[in-house]
Amino acid sequence: MHDSHIKGSPKDMLISKTEVMKLLHIKSRDTLYRYERDRGFPLPVKTHPTLYVRKHVIEWIEKQSFTAT
């Protein structure tokens, strides 16, 4: 597997918007933006390319009772 979209140490690993969408089981960027705006989803830490802190995403998913893979 090519991990060019993953950067950083395991504790604060950054993941791409595409990977976030896979974890959330969504296909629409608009849904992701609504989660950020309306449901307290963690904002990206970098915007070009868009990267999120994996730990924050997983913690949010667990609080929402989604199943992360």
C-alpha cells in the first residue's frame, strides 16, 4: 500500500481528506464540511493538501458511535 497521504509519527499521524471520508463511510465532501460546521468534526490542520490529525478523527468517530475501520 502506498502511504504518501500519511505523514508524521503514529501518535499525531496526518491523514488525507480521502482517508477521512473512508473512515466515515461517506462519499461527499459536502457531508464532511457539514460535519465540520454542524457536528464538531475536527478541522484540518493543513489545507493544501487537506490533512487531518488521525487521532482527533478517531476520537470524534468513537464519540459519535460510528465504526472506524
